[in-house]
Amino acid sequence: MPTYDAPLKQIRLALNHAAEASGLAAIPSMQESLGDVIDAVLEGAARFAGEVLSPLNPIGDRTPARCTPEGVTTSPGFADAYARFRADGWTALGAPADDGGMGLSTLVGAACGEMWAGANLAFAMCPEVAVGAVEALRHHAPAELRDRYLPQLVSGEWTASMALTEPQAGSDLSTLRTRAEPDPARDGSWRLFGRKIYISWGDHDFTDNIVHLVLARTPDAPEGLKGISLFLVPKRVSGANGALVANDIRAISIEHKMGIRASPTCAMVLGERDGARGWLVGGLNEGLACMFTMMNTMRLGVGIHSLGVAERALQLARAHAHDRHQGRTSAGPNRPIIEHADVRRMLLQMKALVGAARGLVYLTAATLDVENFGASSGASSLAAGDAKRASASPRASLLTPIVKAWVSEVAVEVASLGVQIHGGTGYVDDAEISQIYRDARIGPIFEGTNYIQAQDLLGRKIIRDRCVTLNALLDDVQRTAERLPACDLRTQMLANCANLREVATTLAREAESDPNLVGSVAHHFLQWLGVVIGGWQWCLYADDDPQTAAFYAAHVLPRARMHEAIVRSGSEAFAAVAPTSI
Ligand SMILES: Cc1cc2nc3c(=O)[nH]c(=O)nc-3n(C[C@H](O)[C@H](O)[C@H](O)COP(=O)(O)OP(=O)(O)OC[C@H]3O[C@@H](n4cnc5c(N)ncnc54)[C@H](O)[C@@H]3O)c2cc1C
């Protein structure tokens, strides 16, 4: 079985296009961080993916993490791989230099993340949670907490977990029950009691300590989402003599899952004794807003990971299509299956979707870099009239749910095509493609299900925004399409830009009087916009790979018409259907 082979040429190309399209390349201080030094970083990350992570991927699938009375034991070889990952400095890649990081762009982090996830998604999820926790703590934690925890998280000495979900509180966090009470010692800390489920990397044997970011309610907090606060709850806390001692939080079991089996998904209990010690991050009852900093990072992370998995499916399917001989073609009997038109169709579909997904993921990462650059350098340094920088923040917010939801569904589709190309070989457990398919399936579910993303996109980021950010994005898409010579891709893209503007405006108007409208059409609206933004990427790559660009126009972009028709049908098909009649 071939190990993961990083597509460095495609990654470099997508990186350059994303830097141009987002305006990142025009920022002088960023040009340096996109230059030759990045090639060395990408090559190092590619080596780590291919040589260390990829061989462990099937091992993790067959020998999942285990929960023991002493804690979680990870799959064979994983703890050593983490030690190497940390020693090589990869945990510090994107963190600012002030916090001990390398300060590289989110864009470069996305490229490395794609490769690590493509080689071993279960492993890649662990450092990704720490990246999200660093973001949340940097923005919301008081100075003493930042000083105490950021250096260890950035160096990888400790990892992190994100603890939101409870049995009764999944998509709807308003019903959270975990409670936090002021510590009787009145030293500013809190004692937490409750149960959390599905906590990724909630326990493991990689590091001595884990920094859990936990949502909980304080006494007398308002009901619902307005009464939730965020707490930092370490697995181990400083004891009397300064040594680390166990805090009152532990993993009591881990899930046996369909995929990402090497990633321990833990049920956690807090406060079996006198309460788990925790410290408030951000203001009282502002937990959800603080957690959103982490969740937005993680949502882009789902897009990055899904892209990695989809690329790996393409690699495996391509190799199999060359190796497997079956059937007659014009070249004779018993030919490699890649010579059959339908196998080439599937492979091209995978390639076209992966290219579109990579473009969208990198564009979003680059847009975040433009936003962060604007924030760190102060508004006064923004060149007058530089609309790209001024619009980076709302544009990144608009793109994030699309990256999370569209790319994760693309990954499931691409992995499924990969299984199909493998035939029966792809359906047996030993085939890596079967693992990839199962691993990819988590993307549409966690970090807010894809419906939650679609509702966020259409309800908050488009309708509440009065379509301003959407229209500005469509202006850019249109300008790129107009630069193409006359072709199917150009024609369809221009039609879609006009139709998306018109339909979004109509939805914004009709949603005022139809409370079911957004919920009824949000999924198809997001898919429509995803397909079109994917087409935008192929407009940008048209000179580099005209064949796949034309294939995207012929085989993928027509889906936009289907999504458009369903969106235009509104909520009518739902309105008359009673839940009991389905
Ligand atoms: C492998 C794995 C790892 C995870 N890791 C973490 C982690 O690290 N930390 C953490 O806190 N959680 C984690 N989770 C939990 C995950 O985020 C939740 O499973 C997810 O948010 C969905 O919640 P739920 O499972 O309760 O589904 P539900 O909320 O019950 O949703 C079920 C279905 O109903 C739909 N639905 C729900 N509400 C609405 C609505 N209002 N309108 C329309 N449709 C709706 C959903 O879209 C979905 O299709 C993990 C889960 C898994 C499986």
C-alpha cells in the first residue's frame, strides 16, 4: 500500500493563488513569509506526513486507543510520533512569536495541516485542538492564565481539549448542566461538577497534562445560552509543593467509533470528589462568545482535515486504477481500469472537487491572515481604499461555514468515489480507502453539524448582513470569471453570480414573513454557494490545468442549477408535511 505522497506542487500553486485572491500577497511583510522559506517548511511537513504519520494510520484503525483505569492508552507508535512532532517544533508553527511560536501564517498552517490529516486524520486532530485553545486563551484569558498555560501549549508540552457536549446538550448548548461554583478557598478559582461526552483527545498518554476548556453554568446564571461561562480545567494542577497533582476530572470511557479510531473520544466526569479546579476564561456568562474563537478555528480545521482526507482518497484511487487490470478496452484485453471512461470520470470528479476544496480552504486561511494582519497592525496602517483588508473579517466569517460544511461533504463524496474505484477491495476492512471513507464521515457531524453551518451562513452571514458581504464576494468571483476567454466555465459562473444575488435578495425579503424559509433552504443554499466558489477556484487555476477546469464546468458546476431550483422552491414542500406523517 503506497504511503501518503504530499501533493507539494498543487499545494504551492493553491497557496500562491489564495495569497493573490485574498490580497495577502500585496501586504509587504507577508511577502517574506510566503517566499522560499515556506518551501522548506512544506517539505518538512510533507516528510513528517509520509514517513512518520502515514505508516501509523492503518495501525490506529486496527488498534484503537483504549481506556484503562490509569487513563487512556493511545494506539501503538502514536505517543512516539507525537514526541517527534513536538521535538521538530510543529506545535509552534502558527502561534505568535510573543507566545513562543514561529508566527507563520494561517495559510501555511493550513497547507501543513492538510498533509498531516491526509496521512493520519486521527493524529492530526490532537495538535489541532491545541491550536484552537491557544487562540481562545490569547483572546480571552487573563494575563496570569496566559502566562501559565500558553507556553506549554505552544511548545506541545501539554495538549488541549474542547469540552462542550453533554448527553442532553449537542447542537443545542442552552441545556448544558455542568456547574461551576466559586472555590470555598476564595482564591479566585472555581470547582466544577458534571459530565461531558464525545471529548476528542480528552485523555491520552502523549503528555503529562491536558488543558480542558469547559463550558459550564455558575450559580444564579441566566437560563439558556446567556448563562454559560468558559473555564480552563487542567488534568493536573499545581499541588502544595508546586508539583503537578491530579485534578478532579477524568475520562471514564471512550467511544468505539466508525472512524478516526485512534483519536480517543472520551466521556469525562468532573467533580467526583470535591470538584475539578478551574479558572474563568473571559467574562462571566460570556462563555459561548469566547468558545466561538476556538470553534471558528476548529471549523476551518474541519475543512483542512476534510481536504487532506479527500486528497488521500484521490491518491489511493489513482494508484489502484493504474494497478488493477480488468476488462477489455481499445488497447486490448485485461487492461488497467483507468482506461475505462467511467473510472476516468470518477477520478476526474475526485480531482476537480479536491482542487476546488483546496482553493476554498486556502483562500479562507489567507483571508484570515489578511484580517489578523489588519488587527495586529492597527487600523491606521490600513492603506486608504484597500477594500480587501477592510472586508477581510466579514469575508472570513462568511467563508468559514462554507469551508466547514461544503468541504466536509466533498470529502465524503470523494472518499465514496475512491471506494467505488477500488471495487470489492475497497469494501474490506484492510483497505486504507475503507478507513478513509469512515474517517471522512465525521466532518459533517462535529464542530456544529452541517445544518448548523448552513443556518449560520444564510441566516446570520447573509440575510442579517443584508447580502453586503455576499455581494462583495460575488463581485470578485465575477471579475475573475470575466477575465476568462469565452467558455462554458465563464458562462456558468457569470450566470450563477447573477442568480445568487437575485435569490439571496429575495430570500432576505421573504424570510421576514416566512419563519420556515431559512431552515427549509439553508442546506441547498450553502451547497450552491460552495459549488460556485469551487468554480471560482477553477477560474483561477484554468491556465494551470485547463482540462480539470473544463471538467468541473461540465460535471460539477451544473449541480448549481439543481441547488438553485430547490432554493427557489422555498418552504412550500415542507409547510404541509406534519412530522407524524413522514
Ligand atoms: C467523533 C466525535 C468527536 C467529537 N468531539 C467533540 C469534542 O472534542 N468536544 C465536544 O464538545 N464535542 C465533540 N463532539 C460532539 C459533536 O460536536 C456533536 O455530536 C455535534 O455537535 C452534534 O450534536 P449531537 O450529536 O447531539 O446531535 P444532535 O444535536 O442531536 O443533532 C442530530 C441531527 O439533528 C439536527 N438538528 C439538531 N438541532 C437542529 C435544529 N435546531 N434545526 C435543524 N436541525 C437540527 C442536526 O443537524 C443533526 O442532523 C464529537 C462528536 C463525535 C462523534
